[in-house]
Amino acid sequence: MQRIRLRYTKRGRLRFTSHRDFQRAFERALRRAEVPMAYSAGFTPHPKVSYANAAPTGTGSEAEYLEIALTAPRDPATLRGLLDESMPEGLDIVDAVEAKTSGLADRLTASIWELRLNGVTHDEAAKAVDAFLAAQTVEVQRRTKNGMRSFDAREAVVEMAAVPLSESVARPQGEAADRPAAEPCAILRLVVRHMTPAVRPDDVLSGLRVAADLAPPVPAAVTRLAQGLLDEESGTVTDPLAPDREAVTAGSTTAPAPAAAKAPEGSGSA
């Protein structure tokens, strides 16, 4: 059984699709692309698809991951193209690699987020970031199915900075990088460690309101730029599919060369 790991996106209006909506769209794409899926056993067999740390509904993402199991081998690049053609625009399959290592979920320990704060100036955002980072703890509350829960939003934030609008990765379609915005717009870039309970971007926004009284006049546009293994020394987030690529490359370079074909004994040239 072959396992393929995929990276996909949620862009534009498709950021408002729920995880269940994506599951339905992806399973339709699997059927359209005639992927030889492995199925679970039992009374209600379903395709063997493992989703890892999906982004909340309403947030965009450039780095969502899943793994599928196949009953017959397929070329990852070809499979990626077929699936991408079968998905709605905005839910794009952008990378594929054969799983050669274990523990994909264990390599998703942090995310890089970009928050777009319309109606907030760069200086206002920078001052709020300084106040947030200077705090030892930033207590916030979130409503859960078991009622209101309080937790520290500061502990999970590894890095946070206000960056120029021109450096925004997740600009709306059609917006030029060098064109001044009609209204103030601040861009926050942050690295958030995955913890329990999970600290989400909206929790960080609540923390900015608590620590610095920063309250954007409109809801923030949130995009996950990357997720992967956190390098504690540098604060960077590494590509979780890199170990699989390296394993594939190592396997291809160490594979023995095929033996030269030999002519049957007794044969000669004409």
C-alpha cells in the first residue's frame, strides 16, 4: 500500500469552507481522478485519508496537509495534477510526495500566520506587538462547548512583528504591492507554537486587545503561511515534507544500477 502526502491551500472565498466541506470536495476529486484508494474495513468503508491540524473555518491557508493510502502505486506529481484539476479553484493541491517516513503530525509543531488588520496603522500595530511581547502572561477567554475557558495566549507566541504592507504574502487578488492603500492597514506576522489548548490567531487578537487595547474596526483577515517543525534556536518553521523528499532522493541515489543485459550463450553476430 502506497502512502502519498499532499499540501493544499484555502484561498479567497474558499477560506470560508468548513473542514467537512473540504472533505466532501476532496473525496469527489478522488473519484473524478480515478485514484486507487484504499478503504477502511467495516460496515461503512471510507477512503483512508488522514487530515493533520486543519485551519479554522474562515482562515486562509497556504499550508494544509493530508495523507492518502493507495492500493496501487502512482507518481506523486502526476497524481497531484489530476487532483488539482478536480478541485474547486481556491482549494488547490500544490505539493505531493510519497511518504517515506513516519510521524507527519508529529512534525507539525508550529505555524506562521499573517494577520491583516484593516483600519489599523503600522505604528499602532507595532506598539501593540511590543506591549504583548513584553507581558509575562496575557490571559484571554474563549467560549468552548464546555463553557468559557481562560488560558495564556502569550506562552504560545514564539515571534510576532508588524511588517510593511508591501511585504504581505496574502494580499487580496489585484492589489499591487507598491500602491498605497486607501485606508490604514497593518500586517502582523507571527510564529505560534502548537499547544494544548491550541492558541489560535483570534486568541492572539484578543490578547492584543487585553495587553494594548488594540481593537481593529473590522474582523482581521487571517492566513496560515506555513506549518511544520519548529526550530527552537532560530524560531523558523521547517517544511514537514522535506524528510520524505530527502528519503526519496537518498533511495534513488543508493539504488544498485541494473545489471547489463547478456546475450544468450551460443549466439553470435550474423
